[in-house]
Amino acid sequence: MTDVARATFRLCSKCGKEHTRKHAYCADCFAAYMREWRPGHPLSGEALKRSIARSKAKVYLKRGKIQRQPCEVCGKRAQMHHHKGYEGAAALDVQWLCRDHHLAVHHPV
């Protein structure tokens, strides 16, 4: 059975289009909503530092200056984790963790 066959279809509460997201809006309507919402709600403080660090790391990944690695714990496909902070050189010093291990770092049981 494919992922699409297993997916639960929902109707967007704004446009009525079918989608498979967990949310009430389809991706297009949610993107439109966020484009309206963001200008009145700018990031500040720690959230701004995190956003800048993530953007910088993604650009370096795209340019090939950072290489995607498997999870350091289990070897699965991994996500970037900023384990030493967000400012300066720390923005590029990332740890590669799969989703499960990344969530475990942020939300220990």
C-alpha cells in the first residue's frame, strides 16, 4: 500500500480542496495565511538568532560547504541540530540526528 493510499484526506477549511496534512488548511492556504501574519509578528531575541542560524546552515548545505551526514546515533537519515548555540561559527557547527534522536535531545523523557 502506498503512502497516498494510507493517507487520510481532509478538506481545507478555507478553500475546500482535499489535502493530506494534519492541519485544517491545505498547504497553499496556510502559506497565504502565514504571508499575511508574519509582517505583524516579527521574530526577536532567541527566536531570531535560531532563524538566522538555520538559514545560514541551510545555505551552506545547499552550496556544499556542509555535507549531509547520517544520524550520529543510529545511522538513519538525519536533521541538523545546533548543539553549541546559534551565533557566529556555532551556526555552522551542526550535529546530525534523526528525527527521533533530535526530539529526544530537545524533550528528554
